[in-house]
Amino acid sequence: MRILLCIILLFFSLAMNTNANGVNDFNYSFYLIPIAGPENVLFEIVIKNEGDIPLHFEFPTSQMIEITITDETGAEVYVYSKGKYFLQAFQTIVVEPHQSVKRYEKWNYQFKGKRVPSGVYKVNALLKPISLNDEPIKNRAKLYHSQKLKVPEENPAFRFVKVSGTKGDYVVTGEVKPASRGFFYSVEDGHLEYIKEKEIVLTGKEEWEPFKLHIQLPIDKLPANGSLMLNLYERKKDGNIINLYPIILKITQ
């Protein structure tokens, strides 16, 4: 009888401790992936449900995350929420079992109107729900994620590059300051090449010349997973690639 009582008390104690953990009762992960480009970094923000029940994250406003970036001295150079206004109403994100929800944000490497120096920075991300499946969140450790970001040197040949379009039909504009009178581009996804190298010959005489590319790919040939990348670059006389400028055309979520 005493053994049975001890087992019951042990089970009750474990149950109480599990409830005290709050958010850690649910099997999920939160993380951020920085994808650094020449003129900005794209943050892929992921909430992954690794359990067998749907997860309902409730937020008190439309701000669901906070991102801060610090330099090597610990000084802040970027705060996602600074200067933004958020809807003051409850919002909910539902993540189905064994599925992920992704959000994307960008930073243009600017701090107080100037580009930050190249180097390694620290990215701190915080998910900001107040409840999970109608339970108050008591342990918030799983809501934090830190990651390193390497800000590249400013590209000397390409700037102000922008992409518009979707579903295999894209328009890319920008400015180029070529060492010679032309540049090259190709399109790939890290494994397959969708457009082989093409050369663009420039005839203008401006130091920075505007350019416009029209990229067209069959929609059924687009990658099912990963990113579709446009690579802009120059070649030296010996054929080596210089001033590579990769830019994302499409991300498969």
C-alpha cells in the first residue's frame, strides 16, 4: 500500500512539474535563418510544429516577432520594431502537426542613414505570443533564437538591384558600374542551372548605368524547394568571376 501511495505521489509531482514548464509541454521549435545578400539580408523566420496536435500561438498585437542586431561591441544597429506601428488587436498563428509556418523580413544594412561596416553581427530573435493553446506561457526559453550574420563588403559594380514579378516571370532593375563595357548573368537554384550564362553589352557612357533584365522561366520548371537565384557578375580578362552579386528571384515556402 505504501509503495502504491509513493507511486501516486511521484506521478502527481511529475504532472505538476510538467504543467509548470508551460510552453515546453509542446513539441515545437522557433528559429531564424539570415540569408545575406549584397544590399540587404533576408530573415527566414520559422515556427515548426514537431508534435501531433495543432499549435495555436496567440499574440496581443500584430507584432509577432522582435529582431535586434548588434555589432561586435554589443551596440544595437537594428531593431525590427523601431519606427513601426502595429495593430492593437489579438492575432493567432496556427501551426498544424509536423508542419511549419514561415515569415520573412528584410534589413538593408543601414544604421542612422549609413551602411554598417562589413563584419560579423549577432541577430537575436524573439517570438512574442502571450499564450499557446490557451495556456499562459511561463517558460519562454524556446521563444528565443540567436544567430550570427556576416555582412558583406559593398559591391563595387552593382547597386540598387530590385526584383518584381512572380511565377517564373521576373523583371530585374538596377545600376551597374562595370570595369569593362558589359556584365554577365545566370539563374540557378544551387543545384541546377536554369539560364546559362548570358552577356549584357553596355553602350552608355555614364559612370553608373541603369539596366533592366526580363527573366522568363516555365512555371512547371521552377524548383519545388529552395531558392531561385539570379547571379550578376563580371569577368576579368583571364575569365575569372569578380564582383558576384546574387539576388533571390523566388523562395519556395
